[in-house]
Amino acid sequence: MQTILITGGAGFIGSHLTRLFVNKYPQYKIVNLDALTYAGNLENLKDLEDAPNYTFVKGDITDMLLVQELFRQYAFTGVLHCAAESHVDRSITDPLAFVKTNVIGTVSLLQAAKDAWAGQMEGKVFYHISTDEVYGSLGDTGFFTEETSYDPRSPYSASKASSDHFVRAYYHTYHLPVKISNCSNNYGPFHFPEKLIPLCIHNIINQKPLPIYGKGENVRDWLFVEDHVRAIDVIFHQGKIGETYNIGGHNEWTNIALVIELCRQMDSKLGREKGESEKLITYVKDRAGHDLRYAIDATKLKDELGWLPSLQFEEGISKTIDWYLNNREWLDHVTSGGYKNYYEQQYHKR
Ligand code: NAD
Ligand code: TYD
């Protein structure tokens, strides 16, 4: 019997991960600890509310006493640590919030796991979910492998790199049984519309400008979120303790090409004239320190654990657009209030 703590389960990736584990493993007990920041939303998990093997706890991972108490109460055998401040633009405005949650929050979880598992590490797993952004920025060629040196360049990626270092430090110093994965950009349902893809879908629906930073030439490697959580499942159960695995989609797009593809598909789905939404594309001031290109080499994960992405991008993005078109209420709820203030601040200074 496993009892697993998922942190940040009410966020984008965390909600898909929680759904996968609750449904696929009815014999596990899943506890979701989430502070419900602007990015956390229990509407993302409505379908799990009555699941007998699922419990939600509202709380902050930096609250060490709470985290220790949860380890005592539930005797966790595994941790899937997703909770984080995750948006680069917000990290540029407020770096300390990122240090608090991403660094201090991660260390408080590591410390609680180390204390709770002292003398009985066998069979336990502390899985830290991280990003490819820790590796820095690529030029036009090459890929990030697990051996690439860390070179974080935004407050977000610096805070994630720091948390990765702490996870490895707990492995080497205290033999905490850890695993880490570093994944490329995700997309899919329940993605908060401050990130490029859901923001553009939302703005295309509402015929608002599509803000492209700089010249739109930056490249990201996009992976469907359900493929990411499937990889986490495989690594959690079959990956080696102390190892790192890169997860990526082999699916590179410049931002401008991606937004044009979104416009093309949405014009067709919304019955608009061909080319109509492209007219909304608006070039705005570039992001400070904007990383040029991310691209993952996921050979290790394929060779050792047999994982491959399942969806072609055109299909994944079509599914994603359909989800947003069919869940306008979700979009309306998350775009009211706090998000509107952020949007004004972020885009009216550009
Ligand atoms: P998200 O911003 O959508 O969700 C984060 C969740 O964490 C929210 O539910 C929020 O309420 C919760 N949270 C934030 N601070 C907390 C705190 N102090 N205590 C408890 N809960 C807190 O993020 P996401 O996009 O789902 O990312 C999840 C993880 O995956 C992060 O660690 C991120 O670095 C990593 N990651 C994300 C991507 C991506 O493309 N989104 C890619 C690779 C890795
Ligand atoms: P984002 O979704 O914020 O993810 P990340 O910065 O973690 O890769 O941004 C993806 C790319 O899109 C990135 O190069 C920045 C760019 N971008 C825009 O051009 N306009 C926008 O409004 C946003 C949010 C991002």
C-alpha cells in the first residue's frame, strides 16, 4: 500500500498527474497539498472530489510544521513534488516569491521526508518535477542532455536549478531516495492563460491582440501534458534512485510559427475567415533576458524506460483548442479577478 503526497496538484501539470494516479492506482492513497495560489484551482480536479483514494489539503509547502504533521498523519511512502511558482514573467517582477516556494518550499519537503524516513528509506521515493530551463539557452543547434551543465538565466530557472541542487544534496548527504526529471514546455487542458498557448487561445476567442515578445523567433520544445505525466509515472515506478531524466517532445516551434498555427486551426474551428485571427498578432517589447531556444534530448528515457511522446503536435494542439472552446466557463472563472490585474500590469507597460 502506497500513500503518496502530491504537491501542487491543483495546478496545470499537478492536476493531470493527480488524475492519472488516482484513477490508475485505486490501491494508492493520494494526498494533494496545494496552497491554491492564483495558479491553483480546485475546478481542475472536480471529477476526483468523491474518489475514495483522494484527499485534498489546503496548505503551503513552506509551512514546515504542517508538512511534518502530514508526514506523521499519512506516513507517506512517496512524494511527487510539483508545487512551484512557474511563470518566468512573474519571476522577473517578484523573484523572492520564487525563492520562497521553489527553494525554501522544496527544502522543507526534503527535510520532512528525511526526518520521517530516517532508518527506513527502502521503498521510498522523493520525486522532484523540474524544468529544462535550468540548462539555460541553446543556440540554433544542439540539445540539452542530462549531462548539460546548469546555466539558469531567469529568476524562475535559477530557483528551479537551486531546488534541483538541494534534491541532489539530500541524496548524496543523507541518502534520501530521490529522482528528478527536467521537462520541456507543456501544453494542454487546464493550462493557466498567462502562458503563451492558453493566453493566445483565450485572446483569439475574444478577438484581442496576440502579444509576441521581440521578433517571435524564440524556440520552445512543446509536449502534451498527458505525455509528461505518463513519463512521470514511468520514472516514479521504474526509474533509478538518484538519477535524472530529461523529458521532451522533439517538437520545436518558433513562437511566431506556433501562434500562426493556433490562428489557422482556430479560424477553421470557429468558422472565421482564413487569416482573420493572424491579424491580431502584435509584436511587443521583448522579455528581459529572454532565452532563445530550449530543446531536449530524451534518449535516456526512451532507451532505459521505453517512454516516447504519443501525440503529434497538430493533434495535441487541436485537442487542446477543443477543450478550451468546450470549457469557456473554466476560462471565464480563471480570467476574472486576479488574472485581469496581472494582465493589465504585464501588457500595458509594453
Ligand atoms: P502551475 O503554476 O500551473 O501550478 C503550480 C501549483 O502549485 C498551483 O496549484 C499552486 O497553487 C501551487 N503552489 C504554488 N506555490 C505553492 C506553495 N507555496 N505551497 C503549496 N502549493 C503551492 O505550474 P505547472 O505549470 O503545473 O508546473 C508544475 C511543476 O512542473 C513546476 O514545478 C514547474 O517548474 C514544472 N514544469 C512546468 C512546465 C510547464 O511547461 N508548465 C515544464 C516543465 C516543468
Ligand atoms: P511561456 O509560455 O511563458 O513559457 P516559458 O517562458 O517558460 O518558455 O512562454 C513561451 C514562449 O512564448 C517564450 O519564448 C515567451 C513567449 N511569449 C510571448 O511571446 N508572448 C506572451 O504573451 C507570453 C506569455 C510568452
